[in-house]
Amino acid sequence: MTHDVPSDFYAMTITDFLKIAASNSHVPGGGNVSAVVATLGASMGAMVASLTEGKKGYEEHQAANSAILKAFMDGIENLKQLTKGDVEAFDAYMKTFKLPKDTDEQKKARAAAIEDGVKKATLAPMKICRQCLELMREAAKLAPFGNKGAISDCGVAAIILESAIRAAMLSVDINLPAIKDAAFAADIVSERGRLFAEAEEITAFVLTHMRARW
């Protein structure tokens, strides 16, 4: 059964979102779901910062904590927009295959549109990955001083955000073979490696500081 998909996943109930995600609808797909999961990871970091805000015993960290809390909240809002952007980029890419190809000129225009479409459909989930890494950096700042009573959720944030990076990157990887621009593809592969390496380091850092404060 095909479902009508609303333009804003975040206005849905979790139950309705899961129902559509499990259906034969092409959205939400992997990139969209990864972004939604990332907002949940970020919310755990924001919660730790919220529980540190204005609390006794954390006075010396208040300026840094407030900046971290804002970064988490801003990041969540950006991920919401990136979720929408991922859907739009994928839909636009799919439409390029329906362009006419009766003449040589049409074939050339169609090929160019397909290449542009696949690049945009690749960059959309890559932007999700970049935002996740930015939020992981905030978790790393918070782990050494965040509210001790909730510090485990700083680890939850890091683990979920790293997982979201690796999951969203699959939506990047599947498009790479279709990209004709070798330099563009090589840049993406190189950035993927850097993102994975830093994310892994951050998770290890956060978990180390988290466990040291138990």
C-alpha cells in the first residue's frame, strides 16, 4: 500500500513516521531516516547541556555550556532542513530520467541533468554527515564537564551521531558509481574517510571521559 507522504516528517507522530518508513514509499529513505535519528542523538547532547545549565557545581562551565546547548539546538533545526533537502534532491534526481531523449540535443541535455542530479543527490546526505560531525564535536566539548548525573547520554549522543554518519554515507556511496566526474567522486571519497576517522576518534574520546566521571 502506498502512503501519502507529508512534507514535514517532524510534524508526524513517531508511529505514523514508522508506518510510512516501513511501507513501499521511496521516502523516507536511508538519508532521511539517518537525519531523523541524528536529531534524536543531538537531543541527548542537548539534554545533558540543559541539565548542566545554571546548576550548582558547574558555575565555571556556564559560558561554554550555553554555547554548546545553542549549537545542539541549532544543529537539530539544521538537520530538519537537511532532511527535507535530501528528499527534494532525490526526487529531482529521479525526475531527470524522465526527460526526453529523442534527439541528440535532448540526449545531451538529459545526460547533463542526470549528472547534475546525481551530484546534488550525493551532496544532500553528505551535508547530513557534516552536520552530524559538527554535533559530535559539541559532545566532545561537553563530555569533560557535563552534568555527571546524565553524562551517559553524552555517550549516547556520540554513538548515535556516529552511526547516523555511517548510515547516511550509504546514500552517498550508492550514487558514486553513477557520477561521471572523477574528480568530484574522488573528493567525496576522501572526505568520507576524514569524516569516519574523526567521528571514530570523537566517540572514543567522549566515552573515555564519560566513564571516567561515573
